[in-house]
Amino acid sequence: MRLRPAPSTLARTAVLTSAVALLACAGQADAAPAPDTSALSATPFALDATGSPSRATFDSGMQGFSVESADFAHGYLTEDLLAERLKTLGPHGVLRLGGYSMDLVWPAFGAAADTSAPAQAIGGTVDQSDLDGLKQLLDATGWKVTLGMPLKSLIDPAELKNPAKDPAPQVTMDQVVGEVKAAHATLGDDLLSVEVGNEYDNVTTLTPAEMWSTVKHYQAEIDAALPHAHLKMTGPSANTALTNAVIDGFADAALADGPDAPRRTLAEMASHLYAGSHCGTSTTTMAQLMSPDTYLKARTKLQGIKAVGDRLHHTVPMTLNESNSASCSGQPGVSDAYGSSLWALDHLLETSQNSVSRLLFHTNTAAICGDFKPRDSTDYPISYRYYGAFCATDQAQLDAHQLSASPLYYGLWTFRRLPKGHFVDLALPDDTLGELRAYGIENGNGKLHVVLINVQDPAAADATDDTVTIKLPRGIHTARATTLVSSAPAGLSSVDAGAITLGGAKMTPSGTADRTPRSTPVHVGAGTSTVTVAPGSAQIISFSR
């Protein structure tokens, strides 16, 4: 509930000074001070955290990355380059190897093991050395992987929408099966599934039923070569459309084969979702990214995905195996700006709250910050992406395996600090989404974690603090808050990732934090607690009995 608004009388400099003082004192006081009543709040909100936990579970291990098959083919998925960056986000993440370059790499397996890649294979060649490097990365991190296989060269050319666009090398089923056999032999149980094609509905005329038949055909070929592996598939990896017509039709076709057919074939039913677009003449602004409209459209999409999962009686996990702020490599000044930190945190929580099992952010791997290659470049498959999670400041840093965290990565790192649990409805109405996003998680041991995100731009003249009063379950006596914030004057549009901190901590180019994020005490009164969240910041408040 949003209470009666009051105009803000706080100077932004005073707020920043207070925040710095709180961080400097973090950990030095055990008792929480009473709220500062000398400063007028801008927009009061009232939340109620006393309800029963919902059936929607929360697990910060649901996050991971989608990377181009071309990055894999270039040998970029290595322990030296990526291990620390993945471990910081937890021991149970997932890497998806795929993207549009799934159809542009040459699998040097089967009868093609000793052949040269054709000119169309601008994504590079995948061979055993790439699998060996991937194995070392997975062993070092505990992460697992889904492996994408090409589609365009294995169907009737008449079923391609535009054969002249990104022409695919003529990969055979023998190569597909050969790569899967080698991957299974090398990775074992770390290979979760095999994905068939990328956004088939964008590049082919296949119907959902025809795509279901194609996925089954791939599985049958793999099963014949690996009869005891029982590998399952990922599909249909439908495009970023806000409707769910493709996965609805795909589910219809699967269920037509019997109620157990989806479970026997699919490890996950995957969709893609981007908040905005930078394809063609399309653009995405920061205001659009953080808007209630973007949030509500995502919620509608996610609820539709959940409904498909309900139809399958929850026998197949529903996932977003490719997502980010703007399709076609991201929007400069938005996808690489501080606001994407808050958006990523919010997107992860909204996705999890709607019972989608996994969310993978598409990213570059070995790229120099800002070195974007145009769409028609042969280097585009391995290019820097504006929405990437990390990049090197220069070639020397890249050669030394030093990658700087992007704003997006800070949102993922913040999300990682939340424990497993169940969501608690905080009764935040939709008409407040332009100012506040709020989530509650109860983890069953007497602790309640509330995430508050003030999505207003601190650089805007009309930005206000959000002062949030939370009604608490009985027995809550203490609380501490960890804050995600940027000190950059450009606010949400700042591209200075070095100005971002989580609990006073920053990510280093080695992939680890320079210190453990600190928390500050929060006052808990008689069944309530009031927290002030500055514009363009997020807080995790952990309440204990």
C-alpha cells in the first residue's frame, strides 16, 4: 500500500552523506538505532509481511548465463577466465551454450573430425579441446551445462524463412550425435540436456507440432548412439514474443503423444524474454526498462509460462534460457548502465516469484568493453555485448584473464545473497511500481528477508525516497540491511560500474569481491520496521527472531 505522498525536502547530498556514514559504521554497533525522524520522507509505503508463505519457492541458484556457441568454439569457456566469476554467484548455476551462433559453428566430430570448417562456419570449430576446457571449468565451479545443437542445416531448406541470412554450414546428424557423445563422455552428469536450435520460430516456418517432432527425432538419434545415457532435450527455445503461443502449441503437441511424453523427452521447456529491443531501428530507454509497463508485460509473459507448466502437471521445468535488457546485443547507455543492476535483481525476483525454474542472462565472455562488432561482421558471434555481465578494459587485461564486472553482474551478485525459501506476498499494489518493487522471502528458520528496490532515477529532479513501513510477523526483534547503490551523479544512466557497491564491497577484475558486503542495523519497533530506500538503490533487509 502507498500512503499519502509528501513532497521530498531532502537534499540529495545529505542523503548520500548519511549513506556513507552508515557504511562507515557498519558492523561497529550491535543495537539498531531508532529511525531518524528529523528528515521528512518523500513517499510512504506500507507493506504487510505477516501472511503465510506461498507455494512459490525461491532459490538463488536459479540464475546463470547463456553464451554463444561461438564463444565455446573459440575456447573461451575456461577455468582461468570464468571460474571465479561463476563461483561468486554460487555453486549450482547453469551455462547454456547456444544463441544464434548455434547454427554457425562447425562440430569437428564423427566423420567430420578431421575436416576443415567451411566458410559459413563464422562461429568457429568445436572440438575435443573445447570440451576438455569446459570440463575443467565445470569441475572448478560446480556449475552444469546445456549444449546447443544446430537446426537450420538439418531441416528442409524450404522450411527456412530466409536462407540467405546467416547461411549455415552443412552440419550433419552424424556430427550432432558425435558431439553429444563426446560431451557426455567428457562431462558426464554435468551435461544437463541437449538443446535443438535457437528461436526456431524466428528462422523457420516449422509449426510447434513440427518442432516437437524434430526434437523427438534428435533425441531418437542420440538415444541410438547412447542408449544408456537417457539424455533429455531442451526446447522449443521460442523467441521473445510477449505471447506464449509457441510453447502452448509445443505443449499441445507433446501432450498429444500421451501425458508422460513431455517428461520422457524434455529436461526443460525453454522460452526467451528480453525487456526491450535494439534490433533494426528499435531502441530501448532507461525509463522504458524501469517502467511499470515493462514489469507488467514480463509478469503476463511469466504467468503464461507458468500456466503451461501447470498443464504439464509440473513434470517439466519451465525456464527462460535466454534473457536480458534489450535484444540484439543490448542498448548502449541502458544495458551497460547502472539501472541494469536494479532491473536484473528485479527481473530475477519477478521470474522466480512466478514459478519459472531458471533464468539465464545472455552474455559475452572474452570481450573488451565497448568493442562492439556490427551485425554483418564475421566477428559478431564473439563480439562484446552491451548487456554482457563482464568485459576486459583492454587487451592486456583480457590476456591476463582480468574481467571487470558490469552493472548487470552486480544485480546478479545481490540476488545471490538471498537464501532459499518461499515467497511471502507483501501486498504491494501495481500503481506503486513506478517507485517501488518489493519481495518477501521466508526461509523457514524464523528469518524473513525483504528486498526493496527504489526504481526512481536519482539524477531526476523529482526523484523521491521510498519510506517503507513493514508489518512484521510476531517475534521479530532484529534486522540488518545490505544496500546496492551507485555513487555516480549520472544515476541510473551511469556507465561507471566502478561506482557501484554492494554493502560497501566491489567486484575486482579477478572475479572476487574486495571484501565481504557489510550490513547495517535496522530499527525494529513493536511489530513494524520502517526503512528508507534512496532513489536508484536496493536493500536486502534480513529480519530475525
